[in-house]
Amino acid sequence: MEACNKTDYKISFDRLPHLDSRKSTVRIRFNTHLVEHVEEVLTYDEQSLIGEVGGTMGMYLGASALSIVEVLMIKGCELIRKRDKTS
């Protein structure tokens, strides 16, 4: 993304009596000598993105693994109950 540039100009024309009408003079004046410096810094770089994606994937994989273990435990308990009822 490119930086935004804003430049304000105030133009005024003055006729100087001592100059020939065929010549032009350009004067540049600034109202203040104040200079504003703005620096943009990335706060979300590639390393942060990779870390966040990896953390999210780890969370979902962990939840999936726990769900699989939970389903296996429930099925195991059901099998044990069925076996106990038949014996």
C-alpha cells in the first residue's frame, strides 16, 4: 500500500515594479518551518501470521483429538455395559 501524500499550496501574485514585464520571478515561502515526519511500521508481519495460523490449527487439532478420545471412551463404556448385561 502506498503512502498518502498531501500538499497544500497558497498562491499569490504580486507585481514588482522594478522587473521587466517579460520576465518572471518565483518566490517560495513557507508559513512555518515545521516539518511533520510520519513513519509507518508493520505490526503484523509474516512471522506473526504463521504463529497465529499454527496456534489456531493446533487448537483445533487438539480439540479433534480430544473428541476422538471421548468418542472412543463412550463406545468402550457401551461395549463393557453390553458385555456385562449378557453375562
